[in-house]
Amino acid sequence: MRGFARRTTVDAALAWVDGQCQRLPSEQVSVWQAAGRVLARDVVSGVSVPGFSRSMMDGFAVQAADTLGASAYSGLELQFIGQSLPGQPFDGTVGRGQAVRIMTGAPLPAGADAVVPAERAELRETRVAVLDAVSPGKNVGQAGEDVLPGATVLRAGRPLRPQDSGLLSSIGLPEMAVVRRPRVRIIITGNELLAAGTPPQGDRITDANGPMLKALVERDGGIARLRSLPLALEEDWREGVLNSAESHSALDYLVPDEPAAILAAMREDAEVVLVSGGSSVGQEDHAPLLLAQHGNLAIHGIAMRPSSPAGMGRLGGKIVFLLPGNPVSCLCAYDFFAARAIRLLGGRSAEWPYRCERLPLQRKLVSQVGRVDYARVRRVEGKAEPIAISGASILSSTTTADGFIVVPADSEGYAAGAEVNVWQY
Amino acid sequence: MRGFARRTTVDAALAWVDGQCQRLPSEQVSVWQAAGRVLARDVVSGVSVPGFSRSMMDGFAVQAADTLGASAYSGLELQFIGQSLPGQPFDGTVGRGQAVRIMTGAPLPAGADAVVPAERAELRETRVAVLDAVSPGKNVGQAGEDVLPGATVLRAGRPLRPQDSGLLSSIGLPEMAVVRRPRVRIIITGNELLAAGTPPQGDRITDANGPMLKALVERDGGIARLRSLPLALEEDWREGVLNSAESHSALDYLVPDEPAAILAAMREDAEVVLVSGGSSVGQEDHAPLLLAQHGNLAIHGIAMRPSSPAGMGRLGGKIVFLLPGNPVSCLCAYDFFAARAIRLLGGRSAEWPYRCERLPLQRKLVSQVGRVDYARVRRVEGKAEPIAISGASILSSTTTADGFIVVPADSEGYAAGAEVNVWQY
């Protein structure tokens, strides 16, 4: 029951994380599932989009030279010879003095080089009166104007937007290589805990970290696992909390504070392990010792508040994060270190997914040199108001907060009115 | 084959959308599935969190009065009578002159009113030397300090954060009422289209809007449906594009450009219908006529570029959006109108999910008074550079762009150097 001999700086811990996290290998996903994933390889188009010249308007495909001098006052008459619809092109050739009715997106017939818009022409039985001159190429989309064959349409490392999946679809790809999502085993320990879904009673509290970490991991592109079950069964279990006739305790995911149970869970198949609870140096803090004995406890104790009793290391191929059980500490340590690892493994930016806003501080915020502080703030009348409650166990301080401020290790804090970066939850 | 007689302003179309969209009723979800959903009702806690006073440190539970005068130079000795661990509280009472070893989070034993941190005390067999005085309440978390019974912990309308699901779990809720996700039937029409997953060939292009709209709908919290199948089968189908032995065409979701087929799809069970393609006033544009005949075509033709041939209306209980088939128009009309409807129905903010940044324009951007322009821009050296290609069919203009500018209807455009709002994709 001793404190930490020495605390690692936040910067050193971040550098350790960065050194451990190489982008995972790729997997193939369908174009329907691509948005939100990270592209693993450059995509080069094998085709032209469109593969043919087409009309950009509803109107008449003509030879532009035939429209010279046409105006609303002196319409020129062309011979109407047929129509071109999307998917049903005109078979013949547009000769001098001829016109083909054409719809937006339909292939431009052979011989034609421009389209007169419908509003500038009139169909009169077998003749088309053209009321405006058009130049060659007018209202025509050229083959390949969207994508040329051989063009790199999207580069490796790109988080795919909705329109990217549209573009990938348009070049005919049924599937593409994206970075695999890191599998994250969430281990919730603590003999005082009751499973989520159970009312707290007596000397027991209900687990908050399990549902919170699951949501955080998914936000960062990881696959969250709380039980040693096949993923489909785990999903059934989580859905089933609602309808199951079984009691919640029968479906319990909590791991007892016993070294063998924790070690077994840490050894399950995953790229990242999060252990919530028992991360410090007390007699019930098994995870750091297990990691030191069976793997490598690289960092234990960090110069920050909250989350100072956090740690990290490796066990076989896995990166293990030891997160304090207090929920604010757990959230903070997750966001600083574990989120970064999950995002980097998944090929994403190390940056927080929070918007950052510059706001003046509503009142003084005191910190301690040598320590990074994570201070929850509310946004009140355009100012950032620090939330008075600083306890690492007060999860409601993160739900009443609009965001947080990070006070760096070299700062004694900020004066009232100072402009600070507020990271918005 | 005539143009629109009159175009509705963007503001009027937005007002129409707002008037149609009431928040959907609620459904219950498990606390594991709550994050990202929108709370439908205020949540009032029925319990205290924590339900008992507990230690905030590893140390010794004592009567504070017994530590008066203790210091590193003159330790005071107390009788060691047992321990309190999380989930395994001390059974007895701490009397004058006594101390109980206690772990962070463990219940404070009866009689004790403070905790001496482990670093400020030494256990010597049956005695505890206390090296520091503590005041009453020191290092003790009081019952209810996180949540009090009867407190409203979260309010209706809140999009739930990861930590919110932790807080909801901590008060013992297995499930909660959230706003139902709107079901969105995506109807992709166009005889020139091949299904996603098929290489484009000849006079046919491969559908881009299906995968794009599916991703957009999911981004906005809707449930996207592309086929008239039960949802599970639809998901199997989308996953199955990858592994299925069947040809993609056999699994085709495209709806033929035939009034009966389009009407049948529009009548399927959903809150929102998106029809991609055939939205204009040409002979193959069936959807506006169908909506006018069988429901209400409220708006058709909008004073904007691209997307002017967009429309919207109602069919029975559904809100129907007619989106142009050109993919940039489709994206733009979706983002302006359909996204707003889906977000409002789902209880979300009408605001775009794009970050907005003020940037100077790299060069002049010309627009037309009376029309809203949606201009794609690249971010080059801290400036917004309009992308030269303005064609509504050039989807790659939205993938090479970093975002877009909206030029309002009363503006002729912006001069080079003008500061503009850039919405970041």
C-alpha cells in the first residue's frame, strides 16, 4: 500500500503509445459497408466514368454547326429522327440538319456534338425548331470527365465519406481493402460491482464503465468485446438484456478480482485489452502485477489528474491499458491513451474526435506544475466555467459538462478571462 | 419536356420540411445500445450513487478527532482492527483510537468519519502510526455525491454520449426510452444504371447513389432500406455482396423506371422515402407525377444549384423526397432537405453534422441572385479554393473537395479574399 515511486509524464506515455501502434492489416468489405472505414490501399480506376459522352440536359442532340444564327426570332428547323434515353441510346447517326431528342444522362448519339436545351427548342411533329445557337460540346458531358481510367480516385489512409462509397461504386468495385477494425477486449473488474442493468444495492454499485467503454471503443472504430463469446453471441447477449427471461446476473460479464480470472481474460484474442479497475498499487490491484509477470508493464503511474493510477504495457501481441475504476479517471485515461491506440491501429488520426473551441475562462483554474489536468467545464454565456466537483468518481461531472480543458504539465493554471481550448464532448 | 414554371426558394422548402417533421415516438433500448441514440424522456434517478459513504483513497478509516496533532515527526498510534474492501465492507464499528485499513471505493465503516491516506500512515502489526492530521470528511465520498434520488440526471432530447450510458447504468437502468430511428426507403431508379458491385459497361453506368445514400441515412440516425425485404435479410444481402455465389444482378435492388414499380416501392413501410432519379419534368420523370396523383407534391423545383430539379411531398404518412439522379445534385438535395427531415424525426438537431470553418476565398466565386449555390472547395494553404468543375454529375468533385460553401440567394457571390463559411465534409 505505497504510492507510485515515480510518475511517467503524459508526453512520454503518448510517445510510448505511438511507438506500439502500427496500422492493422486490411480486410475486404463490400461497397455498402465502406463508409466510415479507412481505405487500406490506393484505389485506381480501371474504367472511365462515364464510359460514354452524355447529355447534361433534357433537349436535342445536334451538330452545333447547324444551329449557327438560330434565335428566338429566327428559329432554324432540323429533322427529328428519334430519341436517346438513359439506358436506351439512339442507334443511328445524327447527320447535318438532323436532331435527336435526348434526356439528361442519355448517351450522345454518333454524329452529334452538342445539345440544345428543351426550353430553347420546339418539337413540331417531324421537325424541331431550334431557338438558340449552341457551340460544339455545349451541354455534353465527355466520357471520363468524372473519372479517367488509371486515375487514383482515393488514397490509402482515407476515412471514407458517404460520397466516397458512391464514387467507389461508380467505378464498379464490389469490394475494397480497408484497415481491419481493432478488436478490444474490455475487462471490468471490481468485487463491489453489479452488472449493468442491475439496480445498485447495499454496499455494491452498478458498473458504469462497461457500457461507457463499449460506446467509446465503437466511437473510435474498434470492435468492443465484453465476454469471451463469439461476437454474434455477444451481440445477442447485449440485445437480450432487454428481452431475456434469464436474470441479468446469469449473463454477467464482470470479471472477479482474482489474478487467474483476470489473466485468462487478458489472454483472449484481441489487439487491445482494457482492464477497468484494480490499476493502482494496492493489495487488490492485480492487473499491473500480472502484466509485469506475464508481459511487460511499460508504464505505471502517470503525472496527470485524474487517471494518475493508470498503466500500460504489452502481453504477447496485445497492447494492454490499465484504467482506473473511478469512472472519470477511466474516461480520461481511455481518451488520452487507449482511444489513441485504437484509432492508430485502425488507421485513423490520433486526434481526439472532439471539436475544439476557444473560450475565455469564467474563473481562475489552478493546476500544479509537473502534472496534466483534465478539467470538466460548462459553457455559460460564451465562457468556460470549470465544474467545481473534481472527484474522479463523480461521473455526473462529465454529463453536466459540455467539454473539458487540458492544462499542460508546464502550467500553473489559467487566470479568469484567459482564452483556453475547450474540447467539446 | 418543359422547364419548371416556378422554383421554390430554399428557405420555403426548409420551412416545409420543418413543418412536416415531428419527433417519432419512443422505443426501449438496452443501456448497452443507448450511446448515440436520443433520449425520449427525462431520466430521474430512483437511487443514490453511491448508495453509501466510501473512501476516495487507499488508507485508513479513522475518527478524524484521533489524528489531531499527528505529523511525520510525532506519529500517533491507533489500534488496527480490520479492513474494508470494495464489496467486502468491515462489519464492526470504528471506535475512538481505532483504525480500519480501507481501499479506494470501499464503504466507510460505521464510526469512522475520515480516511488517512496510505502514504501518511504505517501499519506495524496491530498498530497504525498516523503521520498526518485529517479533518472530518477528508478523503470520504459521501452517499449520493454523484447522483441523488429524485434528481433528473439527463433530459429528453439529449443525444447520448458514451459517459451518459455509463451514468444511466450507474443508476441501475437496464433500458431506457429513446426516440425511434426513422426508417428510410431508398428507391434507386434509372434504366441506365447497373447495380453497385457491377462494372460499368457500354451505355450503362454503375449506381453511385445507393451506397452513398445508405451511408448518409445512417450518418443521420436513420435505418436505410434498399429492398422490400425484412431488415435482417437486407443486411444479409448487403453483407453477402462479398461472398455470395449468386450474381450481383440476381440481387438487384434497382427499381425500373416504371410508374407501377416506383409507386409500389414508395408505398412500402417507412417514415421517409428517397427517390433517386427521375425527379424532373421530363417524360421519364415518373415520381413527381405519382406523388401528385397519389399523395401531395408540395414542392417541385427549387431555386438552387445543383439540385434544382428536386421535389418533396407526402404519400400517406410518409415524407417523400425526390432527389435528382446526378450524384452531386443527389448529395446536395439530400443534405439540404432529406437529412434535415431524418434528423428532426429522430429527435436530433436540424444542423448539419459538418464542422464549419471561416476561411478566406482563394479566388472570386460568382453566383446568381435568387438562387442558392452549393460550391465545392478545396482547402489550399489556409484558403478555400473553389473547384472549377461545377457539373452535377461529377461525383469526384465532392471527393477531391474538403468541403463546400453555400452562397445565399441574396448574394451575387464573393470576392477573392472574402471570409466565408466552409462546411467540412
